[in-house]
Amino acid sequence: MDSPTDTRIAFIGLGVMGLPMALNLHRAGFSVVGHNRSPARSEAFAAQGGHTASSVAEAVHHADVVALMLPDSPDVEHVLLDEGGVFANAEPGSLVVDFSTIRPDVARSTSAAGAELGFRVLDAPVSGGEQGARDAALSIMVGGDDAAVAAVMPVLEAVGRTIVHVGPSGAGQTVKAANQLIVAGTIELVAEAMVFLEAHGLDVAKAVEVLAGGLAGSAVLDRKAAGMVARQYKPGFRVALHHKDLGIALSSARDAGVATPMGALAGQLVGALVAQGRGDLDHSALLAQVEELSGRSAASGETRS
């Protein structure tokens, strides 16, 4: 790949994660054209110096790299495969990097469809949430061809800190599914521990400080505990998206004949939050659910809003 200033990137999907990622690529010197379905996000990118396009077809015209950060598998299929999409309008030979979290089988099928048309397609889902995206500190699990991964590494390094090529097409999405099982289960146990500590009248912030320094320490505690203690659930990662991701993980586990009893329980609890109308909250809102199950909800005056 040429130097950043000679590399043209189309970034499709400027949401909570996509916008800071596109901005980091812009700041790294790449020529970035962003597109988002809702114009307000494109306007936010333009306000910070980025270039924008009114359609996918316009954005990918003459792009060397096409990056996607979209909500779900059907969105990726639509953007890649439809008449107004990437494969019909980008230059054959372009690299397509899908940072979205989608089904592994869809990652494999879209990669195969792209290869038939001369595109190199990588699945490169990320972990680290909005803060990781802002800090260019994401963990990126990449699936696809060795040469394509090597070619796009400067782009990945501009948005991530831990970048691992984990296998062929679909492998990145499979690792991301495992990541989402671990994250959901850990948040649930952190939530239960916090309610347990409060029920015993302890200072949870001090307890978290010492827990974080021992074997119970985790990135979840480091990044989520303060907001959970304050009952602040502004999303870094929305419940609805985690619900979607757990559906992918549990379906993939079932297809492989793998038992995931803890994962299934986490999936039910996250699904319950969505059913309760809390899908737009941060996934740390699992704490609110534990409080309610324990009879210590905000409505009873025993927790802070």
C-alpha cells in the first residue's frame, strides 16, 4: 500500500464507532471520504475536516480501500451486493475491510462474492467500544488472505492497537462472537457483584479498586465500573447491538455443537433488556436489571438514577 497521503479510503457507516475511526484515519493522513445513511453523521465528519459523499457509489469511486462499520449482516450484504453498492461501483482490485460485527457465514459468502469480481475482502471486527475507537486503541481480529491483511495493515494500525490475523474469511467474526460472550458474561457478574456489595453496605468504588488489582480485574472493570457505580448508561456500546451479537454467537455455537449455558443465560438477560425498551442504553445497564431482580430498583429509592 502507498503512503497514507496516496491512499484513498471510503468509509461507509459513521455511527458511534465509525465516526471516530474515520476521523483517526483522516488524522493519520489518509484521504478519507465518508458516507452515512443519516446525513447528520456525515455532517459531523465534514465539520472536523473530512470529505463526504451522498451515496455509497459516490464514496467508493476511485477508492483504494473501502471500510465498512455497519449494524448487522443484512446491512453489510446490502452495501456490498446491491446495484448501488461497493462491488458494483468500486474499482476491482480494491481492498474491502469490514469492521462490522456480522455472522461468520455472511463474512465468508460476501468475501467469496467479492473475490469473483476481483475484490479482496477482509472481515475485521473490533472490540474496545467508543472510547477505544476514539483513542485508536481498538482490538482488531482479522479474517482473510495473508497478502490482503499485510497490504491493509497501515489502515488497521491507524485505528487499532492490538491487531491479529486470526485465520481465513469468517475467522475474525468467529473470534468476535467469542469476545461478545465473554464481555456479556463479565458485565453481568460485575453487576451482580456490585449489587451484592451495596446490599452489605460497602463502598463499591473502593471495592472495585481492590478487585481490579487482583484476579477479578478485567477491561470490563477498568472501562465500565465507574459508569455502573454512577448509574450512567450512556452508550459506548448499545444493549441492542450486544443482543444482536449474542444471537450470532449462540447460533454459531449451536451449529458447531458447542454447549454455552452461561452464554445462553447472558443472551436471555440482554434480550430482556431489549424487550423492556432499554436497547439504546449501554450494555452495562445489566446492573439495573440485577437491581430490579433483587428488589433494589431505582423505583424503590434504593439506587441512584
